[in-house]
Amino acid sequence: MLTIDNKKAVLLQAFGAAETVTGSKLLVRTPSLNIMIDCGLFQGLKSLRAKNWQYPPINPSKIDDLLITHAHLDHTGYIPLLVKYGYKGKIYMSAPTRELCEIILRDSAKLQEEDAYKANVHGYTKHKLAEPLYTIADVEVALKQFVTVELNKLYQLNNYINFQFFPAGHIPGACSIKLNCYGKHIVFSGDLGRRHTPYLPSPQAPGEADYLVMEATYGDRLHENSDAGEQLTAMVREVISQGGNLLIPCFAVGRAQELLLLLYQLKQERKIPKEIPIFLDSPMASLANKVLLHYPEWTTLANRHWQKVLSSITINKDFSGTERIIKQKGSKIVLAGSGMLTGGRALEYLKHYLGDDRNIVLLIGFQAAGTRGRALLNGAYEIKIHGGYYPVIAKVHEITGLSAHADQQELMDWLYSNNKAPIKLYLNHGEPCALEALRVKVKDKLRWDVTILKQDQLEVLYAV
């Protein structure tokens, strides 16, 4: 235990999402407990993904409690490994996050098992034998440690530490966390959503914070003010006029649901033809759709309206259905995972659609460095999928107005809404350019003390 003036101290350490967007893992070391906030997988660059295979930098058995902000894989995907390596404590999260996390982790394990099998059968692994990072069996063991918590309620960890969850928007169940620790408040933003979305409430500021850790995914960008519906309408009409297809790789939890709502609205308003088929090809998104019905209090959407949306689309769950959709003649709209094209059904569509200039690939979420999505945004002329190379002839477009992350102004507004300036603001969950832009903005506008978190580096917060 480090000390300040011979007194015990509270420390902060980032084991992920430090000067990068994925792999969120924050550790708060205190004289009595070690508390981890989020436990995600690294995605994107190979050098980052390799970290998923390394033994954790802290012995998991030395971690006492794990608090989860939301269900996305870059915040939860490492949980099965943490448990496998010896974590025995409770894993706290909101009720929707628990249900979504079960879906996401099972799907993640299933895809890893399938990818390892395919790599071994087709021989495109560089290893003697490809193995999954973890299995479905590992996930089932970890799920036994999940515990749900209510919004705004104080939960006591010991005599010195308690915590509260506050709604953060972003996706259903997403929360910010306030850790009341030895007389001071440490707030973790988690991923913050937009102020105005079709079905989620705006993020809530947790109020007083002595120390604040905030994401900066879009710390250097403002989302488009243009109407996303109009942009989407134009693309649908374009592919119809050319006899092509619109492929929208999307995150199964959050973006898929918002897109389905928007497409339903465009059909109701007759901006796009009612007869153009819409396929949701994602078993995980299909399950996530039902979660919205289970937790209406977490959305601004009436269940009866959501049921009408679901009845207007075709949901595919198996791979044979994917092949039928690809072969089906006529223009169609396909939503398929994953959002950054790191895996999932979207890759099968890419193999068939990338080589035809009548098709459009529409990217709507953050694309991490090293992902196929980022490569397409950067104008790559070919994409490698399952050991083969596919030329990019199809058009590639982006709509940032459909992002699930707050932009720079919305992040600043969230900071303004807190009651007072923190002793220090720490920035994480962003690429270097985004982190630096937001750091400068906060320094100039708010005059706060701001630090960008570094991977594995210990930050001494205060003496106790």
C-alpha cells in the first residue's frame, strides 16, 4: 500500500481503455478493498487484442468487488477470464445490464469457439491449434457471481465504502457510478449517451464529485447536426434505384434497436418504400430486442410501439438463413453484427457485397483503430476476412448522428451539470487525439486539473 506523508492512500489504476477506447478496466485500491470498475476486452489493433491473452496485471483473487457500468463487450468481455483466473467476489450491475451481459458473453464465447473451429478446419490460424479465449462453460461459471442493483440506492461494501448507480443513457441499463470512499466521492462516467435519442433518457449527472473519471470517445468531435433520417432515406433510395443492398453493421445492443425504430418511422412516413425488406441478422440483437420489453422504465418507448417495430422486420437466427438472405434477389436492408466488423454475421455479407458498386456499407458507430470498420472509413481498397482478401468496390458511408456516445459538447455539458469542480478530472476511453482535445477544452473552459490516464500507471488520489 502506497502512502502520502506516512498515511495510507486511495489509488487509481487503469488496466485498459487508457489512451485507447477498448478494454475498460479501472482499479481503485483502498486500505481495505480493491474495487474494479468494468472488465472489458481489448478490440481493434493486434497489439491490443494480444493483451486479452495475457495474465491480468493484478492477481484477480486480490480484487474484492467488481462494478459494471454497462453490458458492451469492451466493458464486460473479460469477466469470464477474471473469474477463471481466481476472482471470487460479487459482480454488481443494473438489472438490464445483467440480462444483456448474459446474452453478450454467451454470444462472445460461442463466436470464439466457432472462429477457433473454422480456423483449425480451414487452416488460416498461425498457431498449431487455435483455441477460444474462453468458452461457454467459462461464461456460465461467471454468471453465478452477478448481482443486480437499483438506481440511486446506496450499497455498502464495508464501513468506509459505498456506491450508487446513476443512468448514463448510451444503451439500456447503462450507468455512471459514484463510489463514496473514505469520505470522498469518486465518480466514473462509464460510456455517456446522447442528450436526445429515440428511446433512451438523457444521462444523469451524479452531482458532487471530488475525483471524476470520464470517457472521451468523441472528445475531439461534434456529431452531425443534419437529419440522420434524411441521410438514411437517401441511401435507401439510392440502393433501390441501382438494384443494390444496404448493409449496416451495428452493435446488437443499442444501435440495432435505434436503427430499427428509425427505419420503421421512415416507412410509416412513406419516405422509404414499405415493401423493401429489412433483415436483422444477429441472434444476439434478437435476444436484446426482448430485453427492452422487460425493462420499459429504462426507456422512453412504449412496449406496444416496440412490438409494432419488431413485427415489421424479419429476424434471422441461423447461418443457413444468412445464406438465403444473401441469395435473395432484389434490394434489401440488412442489419448485422458486429458494429466494428470484428466478427459476426456482417462479415459474410461483406464477402458478397463489397465487390459490387451498387451496394452501400453504412457505418454508424465508433470504429476503433485496427478494426475492419476503421479500415473502410479510411478508404481501404481491400479487406481481409477469414484469410481471404476482398476488394472494396461498394460505397462506404458514415452517419455520426446515430452514435451512442456523447460528442465533445455533450461531454462538456455533462461536466457543467455537476455541482462543483472536482479536485481532479481523469480522462480515459479515448484515442490520444480525442483525449488531448478534450483535455485542452476542459482546461480552457473550466480551468480544471485534468490528467489523461496511462496504461497501468498508478495515480495517487488522496490520503486516508
